[in-house]
Amino acid sequence: MADPVLTESEQAYAAAFDAMHAARARSTITSRLYARAMGDAQPAELDASSSADWPLLGTMIGALRMNQGDRLVDLGCGTGGVGLWLARAFGVCVTGIDVSGEAVQLATDSVHDFSLSQERAAFKVGSRAATGLPDEYAHGLICVDALGSGRDRSGTLREVRRVLKPGGRAVVTSNRSRVAPSLAPWARQAEEAGLLLEAEQERPHEPGMWRRLFELWIEYEDELRQELGHEQAEGMLAEAEARTPFLAQRLAAVVTLRRPSA
């Protein structure tokens, strides 16, 4: 597999996420707050840093329809937990792609925690629109809370089609405003990328999880500053302040796309 070259903006993005993952790896406070926000919907094995919960894992199992020995791509894999969990459940191989080298290393270090061998799980640095993977590489693909928007979204979906084998499926999480959507409907986005829309299912509980999490970040500001450092805490508090007002109009969904068969 070729090593993709990150653009200048992607390098800046990677540096920010490297710092985030390094700080969170040194402390358990972030995972503790995610666990409180998710309640019993949180899969305990997953390093909580996204909206991945038991309902989402169940939807992915049913939608991907993978067979033992197939290959799965986890796009924007972060620390790798969702892809590793699915690889073990399906008996498949997983390749994770993330812009953050720190995340890639943490994911690599987690492989044995899921009773997988290095031959069945590999993690590499790459971007959503330039993974460095061969054409028609994977039978399935997932992307949790990392799809991007606008022109970034279009490039990512074209890359999804390229790396999927004919007939392969992608399951991605997405969100939009109920009152002022900024992107075309999913059927049109899929068509423009050469994909078929198989399903779009709302996740009605997801905005509430984010609201609880953001409230916890604000409540535990002092602990976040102490354990993660002021820069990371400031970023989390700014995110909570910026995103909370829009949660009432947030429509979260899990979307299943398929590359047409040859």
C-alpha cells in the first residue's frame, strides 16, 4: 500500500488530534465522562471518544453482512476500537486509516486486547479522501463520526467507492440540521459518488448523549484542566459551548451505502 502524502491543512489537523489522543491516553477522565453520558449503551471495550454505542454496533453487524476472511476498512479509525470489535465479531481482517499518527499507534497497541493477531489488524496514517489503499480493496467499510462535510464529504465518498469491492457496503454515521440542512439528501450524495443508498436510519438518542457529555465537560472543568492540561480542556469547553445550542435541531443517522455490483 502506498503511503499517502498529507496536505498542509491535513498536517495541521493531524497535529491537533495527535495532541488530543496523547493527552487522553495519559488520563481516564475522558473515558469516565463518556461512560457516564452513554450509560449502559456504552460498549465497555471501546475507548470512548465517539458516539459508537451498542445500537450502532448492532446496526453495523446487520448492515455490513460480512463473511469470515473478508476485509474491513475503518476510515477515521481513531484508536481503533470499533473496527477491532467488528473484526473479531465477523472473523475478518481490518485496516484502519487515520490522519493522526498518535491514534494509529494507540490502535496498533490495542490489537491484542481484542484477541486479534497483527496479521488480521493493521493501522496506517492516511486521510479520508486519500487512504493509500488499492482499488477494490475491501468488502466493507465503516466511518464513525469522521465523515466530514461539504467538499470534503464528496471526496471522501468517492474514496469510499474506490476502495470498496463491487457489492461492498459502507456504514457511516452522519448528522444534519432538521431546519437548515447544508448538504443534499443522502440519495443524491450517494448517486454523485457512484454509490447506492440502501438505508438511512435515525439515531434519536444520539443528540441527548452529546448534551449529557458536554454538560459533564463543563461540570468537570477543573479536573479536565488538571488531568489533560489547559489547552485540551479549553478546546473541549469551546466545543461544548459551540455545539450545544444546535443539538435540539440535530438529526443524527446511520447510513448504509453500497458500491454497485460489476
